[in-house]
Amino acid sequence: MGSGTTRTSTILFVCSGNICRSPLAALLLEAKLGPHASAFDIRSRGTIAADGVPMDDDAAAQARRLGLDPSEHRSAPLTTEDVRQADLILTAERSHRSAVVRLDPRAAGRTFTILQFARILQGLEPADLQVDDTIALAATVGRLRGVVAPPEEPEDDDVVDPYRRSEDVHRAVADTLNEALSVIAAILRNVAELGAQRT
């Protein structure tokens, strides 16, 4: 495990087919965590995914554009066990969040869309986020989500599905994820550092 932490936190990304958005998000987060990445078990799944499908060619091209290696990814369907094992669940869309919660209603408090989670993190005070594990971070954000104004349009918390769409759409989605994951990774690096100090 990385950074001297006592346990590896599991972060789960969820989209539909697990060949575009969720694997790209997982790759981005791992890269942005840098040396702290080994403190986290970063996974991705799809609500309607088949088993063993490589990353979509267009999404993989965007991953490579951002300096990532998508070659090892293989899709996997979301299971109840995946949900139960995850400390933090980040979904591409609100519909995926609903699918997660249907599998295990107890996951509601630790499940957010990616853009929602980043938005709330940016709206909270730094002192609110001084926690030393991912479970506490998810609980804090879940408890305080109401103090951050929601977007004017609820769909603004969704990442558009780029599957079988133009290169411009894929690029826009990749850039949106890149920006959101930069926000999330900065907080998770701090969580890992505080966890290391605790041990």
C-alpha cells in the first residue's frame, strides 16, 4: 500500500458499457494521484457492460492524447459486490447513480456523479475536507452536499455519453473528465497524506 496508509481505499467509477467514460476516469485519477495512487484501488464497471471488451477506439485515442495507456483495460459489468466493496462510487450520469443505489441502497451516501463530486468539493471550505480516509471524505461530502448550490440544469452533473459520436464529442468529454478529476485527485492526495500521518 502507498503512503503508509493502513488500508487501500476502493474507488469505483461507473458508466454504461465500461468502455469510454468510466475507464478513462479511472486512468485519469490514477495518473493524477501520482505516488499516492497505490493507496487506492481504482476500479471501473458498467451498468450494461459485457465482459472483457477493450476500451472504445475513440475513447482510447483520447486517453493516449492525455498521456495515458488504455491497452490493459477490459470491461466488466457492475455487481452488487462491486458496490458493497467500494468506499467511494463516482458515476458518469445520475442514471448510473440510481442503478448503483438499486443494487445496494446503503451506497446512496457514498455515491455521486463525477461532476457532482468535483462541484461539491470546490464549494466546500478546505477545513471541511481535512479527513484521513476515503470513507470519511465520502461521508463528509454526502453530509454537506446540500450547502453547495446545485446546477441550474440537473443534467449539468452528467458526463455526456460519447459512444459512437464524433471526435469532437470524445475530446470534450475527455477534457471535462480531466478537469473534474484534477479537482478530485487534489483532495484525495491530501486524504492519503493525512492517512499516512495517522499511521
